[in-house]
Amino acid sequence: MTTMLLGGLWHGANWTFVAWGGLHGVYLAAERVLRARFANYRPGPLAFVALGLLTYTLVNVTWVFFRAKTFGKAWIVLRAWRARTMPPSRSWQTFSLFSVAAIVGGILLTHWLMRARTLESVIARAPAAAVSMIWALMAFAIIIAQGAGSAFIYFQF
Amino acid sequence: MPSSTSSSDGLRDLAERDARAGMPDRDARQTAADRPGVAQPVPMRPVPAQPWGRILLGTVLLLVLLVAGWEEYWRAYGVRPSIANTFGLWSMQRRRIDAGEGAATVLLGDSRLYFDIHLPVWERLDGRRPIQLSFEGTAPLPALEDLAADPKFTGRLLIGVAPDVFFSGFKFRAAAVGYAHKESPSQRIGQWLSMHFIEPYFAFDDPDYALQTVLARQPWLVRVHQRLPVRKLAMTESDRNTYLWSKLETDPEYRTIVRKIWLNHMQRWDDEPPPAVALKNEKEQIERTAQAVAKLRARGVKVLFVRMPSDGAYLEFENRKYPRARTWDALLAASGVPGIYFADYPELQGYELPEWSHIKHSDAERFTGELYKVIQRDFWGPNAPGVSAKASAAR
């Protein structure tokens, strides 16, 4: 718990970061308790997906505190999750929803496909031309996305 | 496990090859949890056997082709390289004041003062190049208060007044002021590298053509009615000399797009304050401007307001929503400094404004010369009449 609280503080001098770390600590502690209590439990496929989504949702709650500058702003975001409290000017357009779905979906798919193998083993089996093409496409995407700032984040401390 | 037979075969082949080569199992994914009580070993990440030289060559060739194609696509659309209009570029100009050019003429306003005044023309007439600190869609007040608090600035100040931006206190890019004071060495280096090695050569390197921006403006289903994002309007040079992009003159379709964006912005939006609050805000903008101007004048800075030309539906909207008597006249009265209202001067009228808000490039060069002459004749020149007398005469 101490590690997580300090880990939170390491990311920034603000209580919101401590909340981020604290929540992670609470989750890990709860996991230990539940693991000891239900040592023989093996989830079925449905429960497996449901538990994964629950974990994902809980972790997303922590990130609200990581990103928000104040607790007040964090509550605004958390409240907006359960009702459309945002005015139209603050709401997301179709493209934003689509791009988030595509990125999150892509990450999930990659983790699913890669869950039992290493990147090295996949590359070892891939045709050389495919590796070239994927590398070039990734570099191209980075270049044309442009990015807002060129400075490396850890220079900013 | 949904993994296919062939993939399992592949894994086995690989494992056997690794075992022959005396290498650990490549596919093993172990964590500390698999070895309770045993320290985490340094992970082994063997490089897979692949023709890496050929792969790298292929990657570079393909990447060059892709980037060249993307660049060609945007050049065919009419885009040419332009220096990016960043906070870093603004900061470079802001620093000139503290680095010995405190007596310079500073141009501080919104996009109209930014696009419509041509630094080379001004320099030819005046002998000195002004410092351009305007930012599009941004009221000058934050930067004005910053200049007022900087004793090193003792020169002349031309303040642009575009009614909807100035009197609403719209702060699209006002964060530049804070950025300029806190800019880190890595940000400065990044700015320098980008403006010397990337921006002068690549047309596609403009925020309006970033992948996300291009994708977002495709005809998606409209979920909520929102302000349309502003498209690329101008070309910028390394000392922020900026002018309206020629596409606004030559491409009627693009001109229509930009006019539609302005019409869209003129609607009433849910995030705008109610009229009573807006009026109070207007008064506050005027009061704070007057205070900052008083501070500047106290140390000898010559201040002059200028209401740059607008046209068509934009001018109608401004006259309706920000009537001159309530806004411009109140501003001059409160601050006690003179101003140039384009409609009062025949020489500042009759220019072509393709999208109603900014003067086209060639006309803006002529406009700069005319504006400079008016300023010298009536306000700043050695033979200018008493400034306060002209201030009342001009209205």
C-alpha cells in the first residue's frame, strides 16, 4: 500500500496522484484477500470476460484521478460516466468514439493474440517483407499523425 | 485455446531449433509469479533469425515512398511548406523585447493584425521590423498584461481589436504567455530543430493535415451539433510574418468552406455566457485593458488601437452583436488612447477580403503601407497633431 501511495506521489505533487496510487493499492490488497479466500475458484469463459472488464473499469477509475487537476474535476468526469451531464459542445463526435473504440479494440485484440507467445517468436515466423511493411506503416503513421509536442516527456520534470 | 495447429507446429519447430542452439525457449512467458521465492532473472530476448539488413532497407525505401506520396498529395491540394505557428515561435519573438529590443514596435492582436500586416512592408517604411505577437482567435489582453508588467518594454504598441474576439476575451492560444516564461531547454531545442529541418521542407507538416484532423473531418454521422473547426488560413515565416493563404483567393470551394465555418461560429452556442454575463465580461475586458494601457503609458509606451477591416456577413454580425458605440468607443474612452477604425479612413477601405475576415496577400501589402502612413501622419510621426486632439477628431 505504501509503495502504491508513494508511486502515486512520484508521478506528481498532487493528492489526485496519491488517490491514483491508493486505489491501485486497494485493488491489489483486495486481490490478495480474494485469492486467499477463493483459492480453488476457476472462472468460466463468461466470468473470465466479465472479471476482465471489471478490472478494466476499476483501473479506468484510477486514471481519472491521474489526469484530473483537482478532485472537483475528477468528479465531473466520473459523474459524466453514468449520465449525459455534458453540454453538446463538450460531447464527443462520432469520429472520437470510433477512434477510441478502434484503438482499445486493437489493443485488446493484440493482447489476446499475443497472450501465450513472445514478440520474438512471432517475428521469427513472419516473412521478411511483412516485417518491412509493418515497420514502414508504423513509422509512416507516426510521421503523419504529427503529434503536438516534440519534447520527450521525461525532460519536462 | 484457439491457437491453430500450424502455429503450435511452428512453436515446436522453433523450440527444437532453440534447444539445438542451446538457447532458452523463446515462447516461454514467465513472470515472478511462476517462480515463487526466486529472484527475477534478467530476461533473455534473443534476436530472431531474419535478414535484418534487407528488412531495414525495405522499410526505409517503403517509408520514403509513403512520405513522398503523402507530401505530393498535399502539394497537389495547393499546400506549401510554412513555418508552424507554435508557442515556441511566439516565445522567440517575445524574448526579443527582453534581449535589447524593448524600444521596438510591437503588434499585438488577433488573426487580423497577424495576417494583414506585412512586416517587410512596415520595415521598408519604418527602417525597423516590428515584433509580431498577435495570435489567431485570441484576445490581446493576456499578452498585453504581460507586456505591461515587463519594464523592459518601452516602445510602441499597436493593439488589434476584432470585436468578437477582443470583447469576449476569447483565449484560444493565450497559454503562449505562460509558455514563453517557462519554456524549457528541450522545448527550445525542439522548436529550433523543427523550424530549421522539418517545417521549411514538408508541406504536410501542418496541424490541418495531421492524420486525426483529416480523419475527423470526413463525413461522419453528426452526433452532436458543434462548432466547426477552423481550417488552414495562413502562411507563416520564421519571424511570424504571416499572410492569408492564396487558396482562399484561387479556390472558390475552399473559400465557401471557410465562410461556412464563420457562419457556423456566429450561431448561438450552448457554452456561451448569457447576455447579461457577456455584457459584464465586455466591461471587464475594457477595464483590464485600460489598466494595462495606463501602466504602459506611465513608462512612455505609445499605444494605439486599430480596428482592422472586415466585410460581408462577418461585418454585419460584428455590427449587430458588438455595436461600435458600446464596444470600440467605450474602449477608447476608458483607456484614453486613440484608435484607428478602418471605416473612418478611405485609404483603409476597398481591399479584398475573400472570407470576409482577412485581407488577401497582395492587398494586405498595400494595406500595411496605407496603415503605416495613417499612423505616422496622425499619431506617431514627427508631424502628427496632438494625439489626444486626434483621438476625438477620429470619432
